[in-house]
Amino acid sequence: MSEPGSPRPAAEVATACLQPDKADLFIPRSDRAFARRAYQTVAPLARSLLKVIAALVILTMGRSTLADQYHVPTGSMWPTIAPGDRILVDKVAYGLRVPLVEGYVLERSGPRAGDVVLFADPRGGSTLLVKRVIALPGQTVMLRAGVLYVDGAAQPIEQLGDGTRVEHLGGVTHPAGEPDFAAFGPVVVPADHLFVMGDNRAASLDSRAMGAVPRELVRGRVLRVVYHHDAAGFDLSRALLSVD
């Protein structure tokens, strides 16, 4: 055995290196304790950060692909959708898109006449618009004395007992805003296009001015009003209203 204070024999040092409980003899005790504390502190934070990043990626992909909310600033769809409404849009109602890819990866049937849809402006730009589908490819549209005609059949407007107006568009009955008495058409909807109009016809910039909307520009179907907020604050009476 070596004398106190004398160097440790080489064999003893080599044996210590091979034994896990002695392998850290060359690391100062204070440094080992600091490393353990640092790991115990950083590891949970790193795991939490990874979870947050994963959740953000999933939410971003979901908003880009599945559903999203949009603010409506104009009254072209009043009274169905009012200025200040935030709407929920089903982005897979008519097919599946993925971010940064034009067109549908998986296409489904629709839209149908009466659906309220979100679409890109066919004139260009990044603005998204909301209108109601009035007619499908091959159908003829015209407007006379405030009444809409599709394939020659009038889509009557009825005034209810409470003073509100509704339009009977095929099999869909929806709220009607102010009628537009200017004559329009007749025009035939081109193939792979949709003719869209606002429910508030007198104040709507729609297919009468911008032309029919290519089917590929449709981004989804509007499902409901999530909530309403404008300069006056929140209007809870419009929260979660279904859009028909």
C-alpha cells in the first residue's frame, strides 16, 4: 500500500476508471452537483418547449388545412353575416388542400346552390371574400325588379310577419337584405365556375361585377358566426349563430 500523500499506483487508477462508481473521481464534487442540478432544471423546460412547438405546428397546419376564423368588415352579406362578425370556415367541405399547394389534393363534391363560401378574389390579390352561391355551371342567371331568376325560375322573396325578408333559393331559405332593382343578365355560368352574390344585394360587389368565380378559388364553406365585435364592443346575441 502506498504511503499517505504519495501518488496512486497506475493499476489502481486504471481500475477506478473501469468502475462506474469511481469513474467520476476525477471530476470535482461541486462540478458534478452543478451538472446534475442544471440537467434537472433544463430537461423539463426543454420537454415543455418541444411540446409547445409541436402544438403550434399542429395548430398552424390545422388552420391552414382544416378550419379557420375570419373577420368580416363589410355588410354585403347582411343580415346573414354582419360587419364585425368573426366567422368559422370549414376548409375541407369541398376537398383537401395543403399549404403552399394550389388546387385540391383530394376534391369532394360541391359547392351547392345556397352555400355561403369563402373564396379568393378572381380579380387577383390576397383578399378573401364571402358570398352565397347562387348558380352552378351551365345555369342561367338574371335579375329583374329585385327578383333573382335561375334558369328562368323566380327565386321569390317573402316578407315575414316580423318584417324580415327571406329568399327561397331552390331548396334553401335564407335571410335577405336590401334588394337591388337594377336589371342584370341573363348570363350563363361557365364550366368549373360558380355565380355568387351577397344577401344584401344593393350593397354587394359580387359576380355581377367581378364575374363568375373559378371553383379552384373556393377556400371553404362558412359554418357559423363565432362572435361579433365592433366599435361598440361584443354582441353576444350573435355568438355561435349558424350560417344558413
